[in-house]
Amino acid sequence: MLVRHNTKLLEQAIDLQVKRSAIPTLQAEAAAHDMVARANAFRRMATGAAIAVAAVGIGVGVWLVFDRDRSVNQPEPPIAQKEPSNPNENQPKETKKPEDRIPGGETIAEEGKTDKPKSPSTEQPPLPQADPANPDTFDFVKFANRQVNYAGSTWQLESGHHFDSEKDPTWDTAWCYTRGLANTGVEVQVRLVNRPSPTSMPQAPVSSIQTLASVGLDDNSARELASRCLWLDEASFAPSDFNMDQERKDAATAAEQLFVQDGWDAMGNDLPGMPAWNVSLEQCQAQCEADRSCFALTYDKKHAACFMKDNASILVRNPDAVMAAKGAIKANLQYSSLVFAKDTVVIGAAYANVRSSYADCVVACAADQRCLGFNFDGPNKMCAMLDSVTSSSPFKGVMSSVKATRS
């Protein structure tokens, strides 16, 4: 029996399989065509860029050639003529060429509007331009220094001058200062004088009374130093030329005034040549007020003797003495509680035994909290300081003292 099979479906399946196997080949061909198209486009772009660069170079060359020949007349664009509304407007009018006057009566015709042929132009030198590497300097200070000897010491005086700009003909404000080693061991800056402007009177001193005193100066000595400052405008001033505000004047007056304490003795710090004998208390005070180096005094009422001093710190009780000190050192005074005895030795434990004067022995014990009393051997000038006191007994030639606050 003959059986017929329908092979159409089989043929379609085979054809589909063949097409599927051809897909990679078609994809490879498409990728190759795409790469060729991109290469052609890049080549066309590179060729166009080269042509453009060449055209720019040719144009620059032509411009350089024609620009050097200034005699070549460039064609002017045509000017549109306006129909005159008035018949008289067509009549030629006399025109006056604009001109710039220069010294000597000569004129310069406005360029581009003259009928005469232009002469070859001469190049003008370029205007100087600001140097970006060296700009103008603003807000700066110039200093003038001087070294002087005063009151046995060497002082370095520095004068600063402030300028708003280096183009200013002179400074706007100035000042002068020095430096000194304070009694605390720290170097401090002392402002001596201010000059608010080149034409105004200077003001001195500037630093406080306490700052001046810390380096051994007062208002008078500070003004003396200020008169020796060096200025850029070569100005010079006497100590009396300086202005001082009223508050500072009042403080200066108070610093020079003596206040008196009866029954107290300022120990040590005597000026050379002391004491002055056979003077009254009033005479002693007048001498101290007239002497700028005198800051305190002790007057011995029993012997009419005046002891002027350059400083005072420790005060001890003495019914035969009168103490006076200037206001400048009043805050530094310390009232000691030591009670004194003559030809008496104090029994106790000594922690220090040094050679010194009687006044130095008193000051050392008064300033040391550990010291509760001392014995001073006058013939041998020896000072023994005690940190414990038990009793006392007579002993000729020994001056002693104990603190009234001992436990």
C-alpha cells in the first residue's frame, strides 16, 4: 500500500534551521559595514579641519601683508543719499573741518576726514603700564631707629611711621617706643610718644605709670627719652613740648606728692651721701620732692637726720622715725610686724646665717614668711634668721627682732 507523507512541515523546519545558522555571518557583515562607514566619516572630518586651518593661515598671511602698506586706500562703503525735501539742500555748503588745538597755535586735523594725502604716520611710544610684578604697596610702616645712653643705661628707640600708600608724600601717624627689662624679669614694650599727624603736637608719655616704673622710668624720664626719638621728617621736640591729657597730669602730680607716716621707718635703699644731718622734717621733704631720684625718706627725729631713698618696700615700727613716700610707690609698701630689741639675743632655730648689713637683715626677714625673728651680730655683721623662737636673753652687741604674729 502506497503511503504519502506531507513533507511541507519538514521543509519549513529545515529552512528555519538554515536561516538561524546564517545569523552570525550576517551580524559580522553588518559590523564590518558599520566600521567602514565610521572610518570614511572620520577621514572626511579630518580633511575638512585641515582645509580650515590652511584657510586661516592664508588669511592671516594676507592680513599681515596688506596691513603693513598703510597707503593702500580701502574702498569706503557707499552712503545712501536721502531725497532732499528742500531744494536748497542740494546746494554745496562750506564745511569746517574739526581740529584739536595744541600749544603753539598748531592744529591737528581729525584723521580720516582730510583732502590732503596723509603723511606716513609716526608711531608714538606706548604709555607705561603698571608692572603686575611690582604693584603699589598699601598700608605699611617705615621705622627709624636710634640708640641713646640715658641715666646709666642704653636704650634702643624705635620710631614707626604709618603710610596709607607708597605714593603718599608723607606718613599719616607715627609713634616711638623702647623696650626694657622689668623688675619681674620680663622684657616689656614702653610706648613713649604718639604723633597723631605730622602737624599736630606729640603726646607723651603713653605707657602707664606702672609700666614706666617697672623699667625704672617715670613721666619725666619718659619724656626725656621721647625727646630723643628719631623721625623721618627730621622733627625735634623738647621734653616740655609734649602734650599730656588732664587725667595723666593729675596722676603725675599725685605720683610726685609725699604722704607721711609717723612712727614708721622705711628700711634700706638709701641714696648715696645719706644721711643729711641737722635738717628739719620739712627741709628733708623739700629735698626729696626736688630730687627726681628720691621716692621715699626716713627722718630720724632724735638725731635730726634725713635719709632719702630711691625706693621703699618694708616699713618697720620706730617711735623715733617719720617715713614719707611718693604716690608712685605707695602701693608697694609693706607694713612689717617685726618688734625690735637692742643688746638682746633671741633663742630659737636658725635656718640661715649670712653676712649683711642691719637694714638688709631686717628687710630679708620681713619679706620671708618662714622667718619668725632674727639676730644681728653688729661687730661681725652677721644675720641669723630663725624659723622658730622660744625665748630671749640679754646679749651685748646683738640687735634682734621677732614677728608679733608668731604662733
